[in-house]
Amino acid sequence: MGFGSYDESEQQQQTTDNEEVDAVNVHENDHDGQLSFESDLSTNELVSQLDAMKDGDEDD
């Protein structure tokens, strides 16, 4: 048996192994709904907090 024969048999084995793998369902946990929250802070205050968090990440 030459090297080429061995290589072909390896390819056939890999194909068989891959067929047994289950596919991933990316829509398994989809959610069609609404999200809401209440805050005592204004939009400007929330944006300022976000900017402060972003500035803190740059220091790392």
C-alpha cells in the first residue's frame, strides 16, 4: 500500500466522522418579545456613565 492509498482512506474516515456531528441550531433560543426598564437618570446622565466606563476600559 502506497502513501496515496493511505491518504485516501484517511479522507474517507474523516467524512464518516463529520456526518455524525449534530448541526447547531442558532435559532433555538430566539425570543420575540419586548424589553423595558425604568431609570431615575436622564439620558445625558446615562451617556456620561457610558463614556466614563469606556474611558476606564482604555486605561487597562
